[in-house]
Amino acid sequence: MTEIADNRILRITRLLVYLIMGVVAIAGALLAVMCVVLPFYWTEAMAELNTAHPNLDPTTLLPHLLSVFALGILTLGLLWTMMRKLLAIIASVEEGNPFVRANAIRLKAIGWLMVGLQIVGVPLAIAAGKAADMFGESDTGWDLSLNGILAILLVFILAGIFERGAEMREELEGTV
Amino acid sequence: MPVTVKLDDLLYAKRMTLTELAERVDITLANLSILKTGKAKAIRFSTLESICKVLECQPGDLLGFEEGEG
């Protein structure tokens, strides 16, 4: 167990998770501020944008942008929750007690959050694509990620493994 | 559970306390207590061997089976 506790990979992973959470928090806060502020300063913003893109339609651009921001916040929220659960799992591994039912539940939750991310990705890509079209760019588009689906399946399988592991551990604890 | 542990009776017959048994079989008092109260889920052969050696009994003397319970 001490081997696991000393594992550098765990420490690096935790640092990375903290880093991701920091980026997610900053990005989320920025998007939230934009959502609130943008409608109030829309005429000024449009005046600025019109110099570079004279054909922009302000009445249709604002709803597209706001939906991109809102869906972005939702995506970041899902990511944040996922990272919190991952931190709890890392902590349990560091304690040397990873095979507990709580971790199986956490992994299942991470799996569903990943499903959520895939689902939210569809309207987000559509809204972002529409907004990008208005600027004359069309590089954004949603494509089905095989890696994402594979990762989701792996997480659910891992959750099953942890559930069985927790059962075995409980049995071992009851062995005299 | 239909399988019962008769450690209490054996200890009484030998006039031995659980603490004394724990010291002699080198099993923690907590674990022996789990066994005595019937909360154990499994018992190792090595545990059975140590207890039977100290209490001079057979595994069958330690364990019983009562149908209908559990």
C-alpha cells in the first residue's frame, strides 16, 4: 500500500487535476461575466465588431453567442464535478483504501458526466458553428469521438471492477 | 447465519477467557470477538487450527449448523 501512497504519478495527477480545476473555474467565471455584461454593452460591442465584419446581424448574433456561453458554462460545470470526484478517488488511493463502494459510485458518476459532456457537446458545437458562420468561419463542427465513447465504456467497466473489489474487501475484512 | 460459532461454550468448558485465548492463538481480541459474536463472514483454516490446538477440540466442536435461520 505504501508503494501506491508514494506513487509520483498520483501526485502529478492530483496537481494536473487542480490545474484543470483552476482553468475551468477561471473560464467559467469569465463566461458567466460575459453572459451578464454582454447584453448591456451589446451596442458598443457591435459597433466595434462591425468595423471588422460589416455584414454582421446583431439581433441574431447575440442569442447565438449567449447560448454558446451558457452551454460552455454547463460543460465546465460537468468538468468541474468530474474533477472533484476524481480528486476524491485519488485521495482514497493515496490512503491505500481504493476498493470502497464510494469509489464505484464516483466512477459511475464520472461515466455519466462524460456521457453528459458528449451530449452537451452537440448543441454547443451547433451554436458555436452558427456563431462562427456569421463571422465567415466554418471550422467548428461536432464530430463523434470514438475515444470519448471508449473512455466512457472503460470508466463504466472500471466502476464494475471497483464494485466487485469493494465486495471482496468487505469479505476479507469479515475473515478471521 | 445458519452456521453458528460455539466459541463461548468451548471457552466456558476450558474455563478460559477470550483475552487468554487471543494471547495463546496469536489472533487479535477484536477478530476473536467478531468470531465469537457470529459476525465473521469466513474463517481461515489456520485460525481453526490454532483455536482447536489451544482448546483441544475438533473444528466440528467449534462450528454448528442450524437450519432455518439467517
